[in-house]
Amino acid sequence: LLGVKIQAAQERRRFWWRLVFVITWMVILFALVAFVATTINLDTTFLQKSVPYILSGVAITLFVSAASILLAIVLAMLGALGRLSRNPVLNAIASFYVSFFRGTPLLLQILFLYIGLPQAGIVLPALPTGILALGFNYGAYMTEIFRAGIQAVPHGQSEAAHSLGMTGRTTFRRIVLPQAFRIVTPAIGNDFIAMLKDSSLVSVIGVQEILWRAQAIGRPSFQSMQTILVAAMVYWAMTIVFSVLQNRLER
């Protein structure tokens, strides 16, 4: 009987916590909407025309982010192996890669690839440039994540595999790597969500993603504030959706 009462009390506390949480969200959202409505003269006719145009950039944003995170994962894995290598050349290359791309701004890297490389005779279209810049930048940050994930796998796992006759390469591929990926999955999800927002930086080189379209349709009619707010809501909605998916993947 006492256990039932304790469980009922816990359920009531969880219910009231959730209720207060939802009410707080609603109050904040109402305050934001009221602030926008009272400070910005929203043109509903213009928004009806601009919103579909801005939303058409979602596919490009998702493509850039997905391609970049895949490239970043490959580079991070190679970088982590280099950082863990006893070979001084490989270790130095990986360390230089991490130091350079973590030590310079992402926007600068995008501009360097798009503006600087043509002076060396290497001309890249805007879309591949954005993917390469995002991939190399996030790969540098994720290198340390992958390195920590590999080192977090208990050493006894490798010793057990070696005792069964597995080679070092087979042990890494079948024992260490699967466990390391499981460890770093939450960090990869967080970086992908961050990349969704950082992908807006490729708008400066003409990639027609969400922010580029918001600016392109808002500037001619001096309605940039409205279109930027729409873009912000789209980014926010995307991060909420992928945050929910990430939580389910982690569970």
C-alpha cells in the first residue's frame, strides 16, 4: 500500500512538472509573438508569397548538412587514427589538420576555398565548396570526439580479441569501431544539429539554401526582417525535429 502511494505521488509530481513546463513554453511563445506583432508590421500578403520560396531551400540545407556530416565522419575517423598513431608523420599530419581547422573561423575557410583557390587555378562550384568547408571544419572538431570514443573502449576488449587470434585490423574493425561509434553517436547527432544552422554560412557564396532565399526575396521590397524571422522559425523547427530523432536514436 505504501509503495502504491509513493508511486501515485511521483506520478502527480511528474504531471505537475510537465504542466508547468508546457505553460512556461506557451507564455514565452505568446510573449515573442506579441513582441513581433507590436514591433513589426507584418505583411501577410507578402508572407504568403515568400514562405513557400524560403521553404524550397530546406532540401538544399538538408543536402548540404547531410553530405558535410558524412565527409566530417570520414575525416574524423582518419584524423582520430592519425592522432592515435605511433607514426610521427601521420600523427603530425592529423594534429596539424585539427589545429588549423579548429583555429580558423568557418566563414574564413568557406571564403578561402571559394575565393582563394581560384588564384591557384582551382575553381570549385559554390555547393561543393560549402560541403567541403563544413566537412573539413566539423571533421577537425569530431576528430577529438572519435579519438576519445576509441580510447573509451576497454582495452580488455582488444586483448580478448587478440587471444582469439584476431589481427589488429580485424580487432579494430569488428570489436573497437562498432563500440566507439555507439559511444560517439550522441556527439555526432549534436554536431549535425549544429551543422544545420552553420550551413547558413554558405549563403555568402551563393548557395541557395534557406537564409539565401530569405535575403533574396526580402531585400528588394525592404522586408528582410520578416523573411529572416521566417528563416529563423524554419531553422528552429528543423532543430526541434532532429533533436527528437536524436533522443530516440540514443535510447
